Amino acid sequence: MANQTDRVLELIKRFNNNEIVCIKQLQNEEMWYEKSEKTIRRDLDIIKKHFPNSFHLVKGATGCYKAITNSLFENIVNPKTMTMLIQTFNIANRSKILKTLNISKEEKTILESKIKEHSNIYDFKTTAIEKENDFEKFKTLERAIKYQKILNIKYNSLTNQTENFIIKPYKILFMNGNFYLACEVIDRDFEFSLFRISRIKKIIETPKTFNQKTIIKDFIKEINTPFPKFSDNFRENLITIKIEANKSIAKYFKEKKFFKSQNIEELENGNLIITYKMTQTLEIKNFIKQWIPNIKIIEPKSLYDEIKKEIREFLD
């Protein structure tokens, strides 16, 4: 027989899953069978004591309770998660996803008011910049990823040429203010690619399905930038980028991890030796240029030569 701790934990789990908890229904379940309404209310009171803003009475339903949506903001949202939440909410709202969810008008109002409240305090400059009419594409891509459907796409390259690709979509990534589709590419010299979603001009769904490759799924987890280079043994082919940052900018690297692989060693003079692991030098070239002249490339020499050549061409 379940004790009170078991019952309280079960209630917390249900609230966390956004389930509606009704006393009369609980009395028909094994965990609360033959328990009085007073006993169940005591279980609820324990949660209320420690988490006073965790749930509320559902209007029009006697003895039924539901998690309070706005407790999410008070308990777990920080500036980093707020950025994601606002972007996600805007996408959902503009693409009418909220209409398909089991979310009440009251809850939506709470979400909107809380986001507006935080928008008066925060201003997120790095946000999704895709056009509003792009969001219909997201529904198609989400469906294709979920059911592992092969797609035909028409894509506008940077040279404004339209190309056709047959792809196996894996995941939608948000990087550098843009959305990208990470996918396996069929019948091309390259097996993997990131397509910027705003440049996908047409999507044709096919009835064909596919199985995701573990190596590509692992590669997607390790992506740092929109310019990765895939190979079946990408981990063994990673390039070590080593730079020396002048002490005048050292604090910026100490305070922020610019790439997942960042590793720092501080020298006696205050300079930093910083190493990164990248799939190709193109991933980090523009980043390094931002810190000139307070940064020195130690290795690889090829990267040093590339940037030196580009600077000379610019000055000429």
C-alpha cells in the first residue's frame, strides 16, 4: 500500500506533466483507494505548503486541480531560458501551433502577459529573423522529422541559383540568428548538409521513409557553427585550433565559452592559450578575425596563412 510520500510524489509528477488531478477520480485509483477526501486534500496541502504557487482549482470542475502555468516563470526561467521561451512562443503563436494544444485561453493569457512583462526588462537582439510566411514550412519539416520522411526541396543558394535536393531531415537547429535544417543528402558528393530554412523555396513530401544514422545524429550534437564538415570518422578528423589571447581581452574568454570545445590555459604574463576542436578552419575563421589585433594564431599554420592573405587582399 502506498504511503503519503509515494502519493505526494505521484501528485507532483502529474502536475509536472500538466495533468488535471480530480479528487473523485483519485479515490478510484489503487494508490488512493478507500482514502477519504480529507486524506487526499492533506496530500495536496503538503505540496501547497512547500510550493504555494504550484497548482490551482480548475474553474467549473469541483475538486479538480491543475498546475499554474505562470509558476514556470517564477521558478525556473532565467535570461537564457527566457530567450528560448520567447522565440518558441512566437513561433508557436505565429504558426497557430497553440490552437492544436490543450491550452486554455486563461493559460495563453498568462503566457502572453508574462512574456510582455519580461520584454519590458529584456530586449533580445539575437532572435529568429525568418519571414512570417516561412512558418508554414516549419510544420512540414517538423512532420517529416517526426515520421522520418524523405523530402524533395528546392533551395536558393547564396549565388541565387535554385537547386533540387533529395534529403533525409534530422533536426532543426537555431544558430547565429537563423534556423537551419540538418539533414542527410541523397545522390550528392556530400552526405550531410545544413540548409538555411528561409532559403528553402519549396518542399515536396514523399511517402518514402528512412532510418536515421547514428553517426549523423552524433555529429549534429557536436555542431558548433553553421559551417561543419561531416565525415564518417569526424571525431578522429577534428582539427586543433590553438590561439593566444592578449591579457587585455582574457576576461571575455574566461567569462564565456564561445564554443563547446573551448579549453583555456593561463600564462604567467596573463595571456591565455585557448584551444578549440573544429571540423574545419572555416568554422572559426570569422570568429578569430573579430579579435585582431589582440589575438595570435599558434596552430595550424595554414589558418594563420589564410587569414594573413585575406587581410592583405583587403588592405590592397
